[in-house]
Amino acid sequence: MSQNPANLILRFFLELLALYALAYWGWTQHAGLARFAWALGLPLLASFAWGLLRTPGDQGKGVIPVPGWLRLLIEAAYFIGAVWALFNAGQPTLGLGFAIVAGGHYLLSYDRVLWLLRH
């Protein structure tokens, strides 16, 4: 399945911004060693799950094949988690902006969403 290169670039930046949002939340909401554990651990865990679980035939190769609906659920949890992290860390404007751009990305990627729901 091929996608528009501009939308793939947008998706890449959304993925990076989501990792930043998770790290930002961990850093701002905790103190001491817990601050480092959350700010480093949560983004690492999220990126590990993001890259590990893939639907066969979708972009990239994952180690563990999952059905398309589960991949969409993982992506939704990832991006919704980033929005929640921004809101919870006192950045509602950034959270809302991120939600709008991520939602727009999925609207532009409707063909991929439908493909994932069928696989």
C-alpha cells in the first residue's frame, strides 16, 4: 500500500511529537529519579510497541504480526495518550493542536484506515 509522501512525512513528525509529549509529561509530572524513569521509559515503551506490532502488508516490518483493527487501536492509544499527556502536563493548546493535526492525518489516510480494518 502506498501513501502520499507528504502525509508520510507528517506521520513521522506526529510520531516524534507523540514521543516528545510522553517524555514531557514524565519530566514535568514527576521528581527525582522517577522523573528520569518516566521521561525516558514511557517513550521507549511506546516506541517499542509501535515498531514491534505491525499488520503484515502495512508500512515497515514488525516482529509480531497483528490484525489491522488492533494496529489501529495501538495507534489510537499512542496518539490519544500523547494528547492526554499534553493536557495533563498543562499544555492544553498544544494537546488540542496535536489532536487536530493527528485527526487530519487519519482523515487524509482514510484508504490506509479502511485497508487496516479489512486486514
